[in-house]
Amino acid sequence: MGLRRNARPAGTIVLMQHNISKDELRLLAYLHEHATGFDKRHGLKAAEVVRALEFSDDELRKHASYLAGLGLIDMRRFTMLIGPPDYELKGIWITIKGENLMRELESAPGIARKITSKAASAIFDMSREIVVNVVSEFMSRWVGA
């Protein structure tokens, strides 16, 4: 008996697609490439990352907050106590989960090379589908981890 087009067998888990943007991949690749460890003691200065990737402070906060929400990076913030609720990003680093994702991406068929921040844009443009599929599959294995 065949399945209807959108039918799934009982107990099937539907993978959520994690659509990491090109700039988010560049940020993750930069942190991967410059990592000396995977906790706050190994954070890079936000200003250094902004300069290297040519992001504005707001762009860095936006991309970092998405990746942090997925648990791929973490960041140290300084909350502003005066004025509107806001924070300044002080430090940023890749987590073990983010490092594992980058290693998996680097070994994926169709990529199979070191992903640097400079190469990330080209890799994303040529292999976006591979990136999305590897990220989605990887994240489904890390749910709850």
C-alpha cells in the first residue's frame, strides 16, 4: 500500500529546516576558524569580528542572536542600565555544538574542504541546499542536547 504524497508513517519526525543565512554562515565560519577553545574564556572581541566581517554592530547582534538561539555560538553581553533596554556585545565564541556542525559541514559530500569566513560565501552560493540539509539534519540530532 503506497503513502499519500504528504502522508508520513506514525512516529516519523519531521525535520525543521534551519535556514542559516550567508552572513550567519560567515560568522560561524569566522568563529570556527579563529577558535582557541569553546567557552567564554576563548571569546573573541565583538569589535574585532565586526571589523573582520565588515558587519555593523546591529548586523552582528542580529546574526549572533540567531546562531545563539540554535546553541551554535554564545556571547557575552553588557546590559545598558540607562536609556532604552539594550545591550552591547562584548565577546563571542563558537560552542562545541557549533564546532561539531562546522566539522560535519566540512566533511559533507559536495563541500569536503575547510570552511573559512572568506570561503563561506562561495560555498553558500554554490551549495546552499547541501548547507541547509546538513544543518537541518545535524540540528535534529541535537534537539534537547
